[in-house]
Amino acid sequence: MAKSTYPRKIVIEPVTRVEGHGKVTILLDEHQQVQQARLHIVEFRGFERFIQGRPYWEVPVLVQRLCGICPVSHHLAAVKAMDLIAGVDHLPPTAEKMRRLMHYGQIFQSHALHFFHLVSPDLLFGFDADPAIRNVIGVARKFPHLAVQGVMMRKYGQELIKATAGKKIHGTGAIPGGINKNLSISERDGFLKDLDQMLKWSRETVALAKDYTVTHLKELADFGSFESNHLGLVRKDGAMDLYHGNLRAITADGKKIFDQVDYQTYADYLSEEVKPWSYMKFPFVKSLGPERGWYRVGPLARINTCTFIDTPEAEVARQEFMAVTQGKPNNITMAYHWARMIEILHSIEKIKELLHDPDLQGTDLRAQGRTRRNQAVGMIEAPRGTLIHSYEVNDQDEVTRCNLIVSTTHNNTPMNRAVEKVARDFLSGTEVTEGLLNRVEVAIRAYDPCLSCATHAMGRMPLVVEIRDAQGDLVHCRTRGVETDA
Amino acid sequence: MPKRLLILGYGNPGRLDDGLGPACIEALRTRVLPDVTLESDYQLTVEDASLAAEHEVVIFVDAAVAGLEPFDFREVQPTETLSFSSHDVEPGAVITLAESLFGTRVKAFSLAIRGYQFNDFGECLSRQAQSNLAAAVNFLTPMIRASAMGSMNNKETGHE
């Protein structure tokens, strides 16, 4: 087929080095300008159905099968809902602190994996570097100390999960009303042995992300960036709290949309829009409507929404971060990486605090429920952002309804905006160049999306780019290393 | 001194036959086997390079959506270039990272057990997958014992 001069659709499918499946479509108008850009998700729904009919106490284990990368987040969000179903409002200190240790271990390992093995190739080699080099093996060859650091940090977090959840896969640590084990002295001492090294590496990683962002601020400030609302859980005093808190939403310039909202009532404040071209929903703040009410979640949003961080080194890092935008919310998409590393430092500071807390060796592990409920919401700040689990349970203890809103779904509109911004800024002509392809990936990757989790998809994804004309006919197709004309 | 043999099964037990890798590890755990490290996970990840580097030989056990029945066993070559998500690290990349990061050249094999049902949620293996799993476990058992005795065949096979 001859190349058309009519409006064209460019499809980038799927995106490498993000979790799961994704496809990017860029629609051009008759003047070869970007008319629209969309991130498509391949959907495989069914998990909610899978849960129905199961006894509620099984759910915290079952939901870990949603995702192999962040099973702990689903485990904890589900068990927080099931605490309430079981009639438990307050956990024994040992139980809550063990869960927090599990969660900070999860944040620590997930952020380390993302930064060192998915993002660092882009930052260290540049967006235009050969993809054959711009990957973790390239990093291992040229910057072996960084690659080892990433592996060891990830491993440390994974071992924390194993010690608190019982095992790496299908951990059973958190149970409705509490936890089923404490941390032994020998386990604690094992983690304390490597703690200083982890702290040192975390500080260095924050410095690396900060230096990169500040040094490249001029080009990054506009890269895939836009103003948006931000959403996150905060403590009653406004502190960042990744395990538990109330909802706070702010505008792009920092005005509060709502604050200290009990997340049991989240459905009164947030809604989800369905669009015909996407299987994934588009959440928004109800009071603002779908056009103005979409928001970002995750590290950037959390740094923007919290009033302060309650660990000293991360708080200093937060203040440096906020100084870049004179204390106003930071809306730079690529600043996600710096924010993520501030959270890694916060997490290891929290881990240190917890490891020195004798409550972790306590033996009061589970509270007895009082008044059984039939519905409840569990919410947590997962590595990628706010995670909502909502359940209804009948009198026979069977789950009758389940609704999940995962972090990547919250970030659906922002990721689409980022792709569109990059496409408008970097598309030249009618072919998808390697440079454009790289930049689209870099913009999406900033959100650390977990697309398989968001859509319950499975499988892997190569990279394919298609150009289609106004009639939808394929004009040009490109994959990594292979290029064809239709 | 590195340990001799690591068998690492991976897959999602909540996705029907995708759980063949972990199921294989569970089956091996029920047998009394000498000098072998048995591990399972949802998928391979970069830190598996660290675990692999602690062993002389690694066998990666995964479900296969196509290919030989009941299983395909072959040597794994280091992967020189790759592009992967954290959901998807190939065995060849794991052993490349083991050498790049930890200086250990690991001999590696893959055991791909043929599965049939992947596109739904469920915690059971299909009947055919169960049969293939039994064949794979029977294939691995004498190999583990031979490994403990200090010898291991480098055979490649599509069946027992």
C-alpha cells in the first residue's frame, strides 16, 4: 500500500519495560500534526468474579495473584478491608507494625527495581542511546556498582517481605484482625546487619535522582509535563503515611479539593469514567467532573499532597524537592523519579525505626472482632500510588462483590496526557523514529505503570509501531529493530 | 564454595497452567532429595541473578504455551541483549547478570512444561498439564540425585 497523505494513526504497541501490556496510538490530522494520542490497555478482566463466593478470610492471599510485582500491596489493601469486615477497628501494635514493615519492604524493593533496572538505563545512557545498550545489562557492564546496588536493595526488601509475610509468594502474614507471626530477634539482627549499607545506598540514590533532575531541569520541565490535580493518603497531621491515612486531593497549584476524607466514603468523592476506546476506566474527582477532575497518584502526588515527611532525611530531601517549584506542587512528569527515591529513603528510615521497636517481638498478634460488617474498603499507598479494594460480604462470609481501583488506573488520564504531550513535541513527519519511540516509553515509564495489574492481563510485550491513515489502513509499521512499510 | 544445584520454578498459580513451575517445585519438595535448592516465584526477577550466582547449575522451570509435550529440556545460553519489563526476565538474562554482577559463570538449563489453559483465573492445572508435570518431576528426580553425586547429563530432550 502506498503511503497516504491523509490523517494517519500511529500505533506504538506495546511499550517495553513497563509492567504488562500497552499500546500507544497517535492520530495525525491532514496537516500531519498530532490530533490525538492514546494509551491503550489490553484488558483481561475477571478477577472480581474469581473472588466472588470465596470466604472473606481467603481474600488477602488470593488477591496476591493479581500481580507478581506488588502482591504485598494487594495483600495489605485486602486485609485492611477484611479487618473491618471481621469487626476489628484497631490492631495490636505488633500486628500493625509487622504490616508496616512488610509494606515499607515492598516500597523499598519495588522502587529499587524500577529505578535501577527500568529507569537508570534512560538516565545514564540518554533517551537516544541504542536500546541494545540502554537496558539493565548495559548498566551492569558500564556501571556494575549501580546494578549490584539495585539487586541488593531489591533483595533486602524481598527478604523483609519474606520475614513478615511468611514467604515471597502467597504470603499469609496479614490475616483479618492482625498478623500471624512476629519478627524474631535473629531475623531482626539479620536486617540490622545490612541496614547502614541500605541507608547509604538510599541517600546516594536520592542524590543521583536529584542531580539528574536539577542538571536537566530545563529539558525535563516540559517533557511530557502538564498541570494536574494530585491525590494521596495523608496522616491526620498531614504527614506522608504510606500504610494508612485519609484522602487528600489538591489542585495543580496546591489548593485543597478535599482533605481528611475517610476512605470508607471514597465513592462519594471519586468516580470512574468509561471511554469507548479503552478498556481501562478513567477516575476523577466527582466535584470537578471528568474534564477537570482527573488527577495523579504515586510518588510525585504523594510528595505534593503531604504537608511533611516524618523521617528526618526524607523530609530534608522533600524540602529540596519542593524548593525547585518554590513550594508549589511539582507537575514535572520526570520528577516522579526523584520523588520515588525520596520515598525509598523514607522507607528505609521507617524500616530502621521499626527494627529498633521491641513491639515487633510482641506476642499479641490478633484482635478479636466485635461487630461484623458486610462491606468495607481497604486502602493503601502502593509503590505506584493509591490502591483501593472494596468488598461486600454476605452473612455466610462469602464475598459477593469486589471492586478494585489500582494505581495505574488512577494514572490513566495523566499517562494519556504525557503521551500526547510527547507526541506533539517530538513527532516530526509521518514516521515513528526511534527517538520518538524512546521518549514515549520514557514518559509512560515515569509513572511506573503496572498494566497487567490494572487490567488483569498476562503475557509479555514486544514493541510495535504502526501508522494508519484516516481510513485505518496500515501505512507504516515498526518494532524494535524491525521496520516495514505496509 | 558454591552450592551445586538450584531449581527455580516460576509462574502464577492463580492462572491455571501458568502455575506449572511452582507446582513442579511443590512436587519436588515432597520427595527426599539431596543437595538441591528449590525456589519458586511468580516470575524471574533481577535478584534471581544473585541466587543463581550462589550455585553451579540452575534449572529454570516454567510453563510453556506451545512446544514439545510433555516438556522441553535444553541448555540455556546467556542473553547478550535484551529488553524486558520487571515482569519478564529471561533465564538467559539471569545468568548473564549473574556473571556481569557477581562474576559467576552458571551452567543453566530450562525445563518448559507444556501447559494448555492460561486465559482465565483458576488455581488448578488442566488434566494434560498434570500429566506433563508428573513426567517432568520424574525426569528431574534422578537428575537431582545424579547432581548430588557430582555428575549431571547435559542432555537436551523433548520428552523423557
